[in-house]
Amino acid sequence: MDIQSWVTCLAFFVILVICYVIGKLFKASKMKDEFIPYIVALCGGLIAIPSMFLINGFPVHDVISAIAFGMFCGLAATGANQWTKQLEKLKKAESEE
């Protein structure tokens, strides 16, 4: 795996984690759940724009692609949250049996 691939994976992971934390913060603020995916997608897009200019080797090279990349990271954070919730439900159901 070359350095470009590592930078791409790292950029994706960092933006995903930031968006995950932002989503958790909004969830703790009692915001309606249906708005959180939109918020984290928007935050991901906004985080990716300066990242494109600051990180040498960022996987995209224009603003529109950076926004799309960041929004994808934000929505992936929402999916990661749902995945952990489903695992918790599964473990709870197994322990009740």
C-alpha cells in the first residue's frame, strides 16, 4: 500500500470520527433524531474543504469532490452509529434468552 492510500484512509477515518462525535453531541442535546444525519453530512462536507488544502495527498483535488467526500464520511458516521446500536440490541436479546 503506497502513501497515497494511507492518506486517503486516514483522511476518511479522521473525518468520520469527527462527524461521529458531532452526531453524539447533537444526540445528547435532545435534537430530533431525523435531523442528525443531515447535520453530520453537512459538517463532514465543511470539514473536508479545508482538509483538502491543508493535507498533502488528500484524496480529492476540487471543492465539489471534497464536499462529496466529507458528506460521505458524515453519512458513514451515521451508519457506524446505527451499526453499534444494532449490535447492542443483539447482545441484549441474546443475554435475555
